[in-house]
Amino acid sequence: MKPQLLLLLLGAGLANFAQAQDNDAITAKKIGPYFQLEIQTTAPSGEEKNSIFVMDTGSTGIVGSAGFFIPTAGELASSTCSTLSYSSSGNTYAGYIINRDLSFGTPGKALTKHLKNFPVFAAVQHCPNSKNKPTCSKTPAPTCNHNPKVFMMGVGFDSPHGISQVDADQANPTNPFLNLVDDNGVPFENQNYALTSTYSNNSSIDVYLASTQNPLPNLGKTLTLPLSASPTNPTALVAPILPFAITSKSNGEVVYPPTGPQPTRVLPDTGISYGIVSVAKTTPPCCTTSPNSGQIETSDYEMQLYVNKQSKEPLVTLSYGSNQALGHSARWSLGHQDVSPMLFNSGQLFFEHCNYFYSPADKQVTLSCASDQ
């Protein structure tokens, strides 16, 4: 789920790096349509509170109900009500940015990962995809609701609207996977993470944090890519670029783009179980059941990512459909004038075939995809 934040979140800078590392994996379990982790915080009353949060690689920052994070009177007095929205769902929230000490890990097990004085968004109001805008009052507008039940753990790979790389000394200030501290509250020296479902049959994703090197196995086709720069913010690192095409299942020919695979920003997104192809066009370019439909006909077409434009063999083929546990469908998202030429949000299906290692310090990602697709 890709967020569009209307307030830039700033977190505390990292200092006094520790040499010890945290190499034990935790597991995001598939609960309903989402991969989820457990978070624990301490309420102002001293009570420990736990909840399950969606692990979302399509957004950045922890967003939770104000009933869970419970801002104090002092925090409310010193904070400004801000809003954020998730473009894939249209949900918009109003709330306060406050700091908390948190622990997180595999649901139902001891929570072994820690964050200190970490910024979270305590959501006071929620409005669905409508004309109403949420506020921080206790009286929401029609169709909106107070104290919404939202539990999102955004650990984004950097998308054009994500939050990261605020400045050279403060990379990824709101990404919980990249701000780990040890049991004494000292930040780890390496801040990176790797995701794989290799060992789980897609029922979970193993998460490796703060590794000294890529901990994941080579699945057959491995590619290391530099993180690209946002067209609107050259200092922000965003999703990597790979050639992308929609192909016919019947003959394997490229259907779109008509000139063959084209460079596309690629966002593997654990937060949604469908694919999205965002383009500047205002009408679906192809591959739908009718001219007015935004749904891609996945019984006839599939998505392919390539190592380079000259390669005829794809790095990975993603075939969506109602029988796919991690990729029910795919659709067009139209009218994105800032997308050049496309943004492909793969949803969860990417992780059925590929591992992902994200290293902000090296400004790169490594993909490893199974060759027996």
C-alpha cells in the first residue's frame, strides 16, 4: 500500500552505533489477506499493550489507532494534527505523530526486535475513499469514524511517495526495520532487511534484520539493482527500475507496451494481494474485458520482469488469478502524470517466486528469483 503523507515525519538521529548484530529471523504470518507481525508498547498508565500489525512494504511508518498508542495530554498539546492516505485503498487518516519505545516480532512468540523513541502515527479519525477529510476532533464527518481500527507497519522499499532519505545523516527515520536497537537501546551498525517465503509455502514470510551480508539463498536468477532517484525529489531513493511487460499466455508475445519491455519502477508490496499497473494514460491501454473496465484479464495475460531490455528470458513471470493465494487479480491505475512510464506494484505475488534483500547503506536491492517457474 503506497502512502501519500501530507506531513514529513522526522525521527531521532542514530548515534553511538553498536557492533553487535541481530541475525535471528522473525516471521510475518499470513493472517487473512495480510502478512502480520506483533507490536508491543507501553501505555501512559504503564499497561503493556499488544496488537497485530500488517507488515506493509508499500508504505513507510507505523500507523495505529489512537486507542492503542494513546497520546498523552502533553503530546496532544505539543503536536499538530496531520493527515495521511493510502493510495491503493483510498483510506485517509488524521492523527498525531508521537514517539514510543516498541518491541515487535513473530505473532504469538517472544518479541525480540526493539525500537527506541520511535515516531508513530496515532490515528484519531478515518475517512474512506470519499470527499470528506478527517480531522482530529471527536466528532467525525459523515462516512468517517473516530478512533479507527488501523494497524499498519510500513517497512517500505522506498516508493515515490514513501518517506526515507530525509538527509544524509538521517536515512529512513520512520522505517521500523531500519532503526533497530539492542536490548540496551543502542542502534545496530548495519540497518537492512531481507524477506523470503522460501521455507513457508507462502503461509508466512521470514524477515532477517540488521545482517552483516545478504542472508538469503540464491534461487536461480539473482540481480542486484541500484535504488533509483525520484523525479520530483532527487535526494530520495525510490523503487528500483526493471524492464516490464504484459504478455499473452497463449503465445508468450508482448502485448504492452507495444514497443516491447520498458523500464518500470517495481514495488513488491506485501500489503496487497493483487497487482497494480500505474500509467499516465486515462484509459486502459489493453488487456481488459471491456473498454470501461480497469481489471486486467488475468486468464489471458501475465506480467513479466526482465533482467534488461535485450533479455528474452524473464527474471520472473507473475500470473495472477482467483486461484492464486497471493495474487487474486491485477488492474490498471490511470491518470498518473508523474509516472514515467509506469509503476508496477506486484502485490504479494512477487514473494511466491523471489527473495528480496534491501540495503540502504549500499543504495541497492538484490532480487533472487526461482528459475523453475
